[in-house]
Amino acid sequence: MMAADSLVNRLHINPKHELASNTPFMLRMLFKKEDDLPEKTDIVNLFIQYIPLYKAMETRLEELTKQGTVNYLDIFCKEPWLNRSCLVEQDISEMINYVSDEEQHNLLPINYTFPATKAMARAVEQADPMHLLTYLAVRSLADCYGGQALGRLNQKAFGEEYPLSARFYKSASRQARSLGEEVNNLSLSKEEEQKLLQISDDFFQMHIDLFEEMEAKRHH
């Protein structure tokens, strides 16, 4: 059980985290919109947005760890947190094969990025260590927790006849406890923790922006 005042719990109960989960796009992805179900292309199009985001995080992590000015990024300098953008690309390649000809017109080009995705990638590229720590923690914890449910629901959306390897989400499975403990045990000052939480506000807002942009573009 995670302590109520733990850093991971405070990230989880961030009001903007809940707002992101309750956007129309994400409610549909979570099968919470009654008969309005997610389509295969919704899932693929979201994964397409993850490619530049995760590549930017991987590149910036390598740049900052080479500088060696901080050690709290080290928790992400090991498997399974390395090179996950490759897993996203592998999952996309598999899922695209299952998208019917009738659905193809709703599929975004593989290099299509929404304005919010571009904003996230730019923020990551310019991130100082504390900003990058926040981005990595938010995304990796999301993949450990909500991402595991999304992985199962993605399979539900595709149907049993199209078994998904789900390499991206499976890479984060059973990692929640260990990553949560590592994040909670970071030797951050109160000021650093507060800064991390403030940065997470902006990052969650970028996710809200992305989900709203994706919703607006559906079937257009």
C-alpha cells in the first residue's frame, strides 16, 4: 500500500491526472462511453504520438546522464526503461496489419504529430534533469498502472481474432512496485519534490491537450 503522502501517490491524485483520464478520448479508450467504443485506429493513432515523445525522452536521458551532474535519473538508465520507442514502433507495425481497408482512412500517417505532441517533444528536448525526471516518472508510472489496463482493453478493441503482442505495455508489467519504490526513495529535497509536482501539472495538461486534439480530429 502506497503511503498517502508518498511522491507517487501525490502524482497519482494530481487533479489534472484525473482530468486527462476523463477526457472524451480517454473515456472511450477505457470503454467508459457505453456504446461509443474505441476503434483500432484510435489505438494506433495514439501510439503514433508516443514515437516522438519516447524517442525524445530516450535521447535527452542519454545526453543528461553523460553530463553526470545528477544521479536521480539513474533509475531509468536500465531495463525495462531503455529503448521503449522501438517497442512502440513494433506494436504499431503489428496493429496496422489488423486495420481493415474500410478503416484505413481514419489512420494517421506514421509521422503525423499533433501540436500537443510537438510541444511535449520540445519540452523534453530542452529539459533540465528535474524536468526530465518528472516526464520519465509520469510516463513510466502511467505505463505501469493505467497502461496495463489499456493493454487489455486494446486487445478487447481489436478482438480475439487479432492477438496483440503488446510489447510496449508488457515491458512495464509487474514493474509498478519496484519503480514506485525507487521514485519514492529518491533523495529529493522538499523544494525539489514541489518542483516535480509543479512540472507534472504542465505535463498532464499537455496530455489533456493531446487527447482533445485527437478527439477533434476523429473521422475528419
